[in-house]
Amino acid sequence: MSSKTTQPETLSQATPNTEYVIKDIQTNDEELTKFLFSLGCYQGEKVTILSVLTENFVISVKDARYGINQELAEAIII
């Protein structure tokens, strides 16, 4: 009998202090895509949620820390 854990689909569903690899950025908003790219959030990059406060996420990308909101976290596919 094998137990299968489900992988979160977006960063907003991820477990804090666990490293994930970004698979895609899914949004129709080009400005949002450009902003996330400027933070280093793009396909193949590693990202970790450091903490979650209400709908705000503190993430670590490329040895830097950023605060992002729920909308941004939902656009990051992991």
C-alpha cells in the first residue's frame, strides 16, 4: 500500500520552509509576469516560502527575500 502525497500546484498552496522549483508563471497580466521575472521568479528557478501572514507571503528567491500577495503567489506554478 503506497501513500501518495499531493504536490501543491501554486505557490499559494505550498508548505512554508520547503524548496520548490517554479514550473511556470500563469497569468494573462504581462506587467505581473515582468514583475515576477524581475524578482527572479521564472521557470526552473528555486523558491521557498519563508512565512505566510494572512494573504501575504515572504519568499526566498536567489538568496533574496521578497513579500508578495496572494495574487502573485497564485500565478507561480510549482
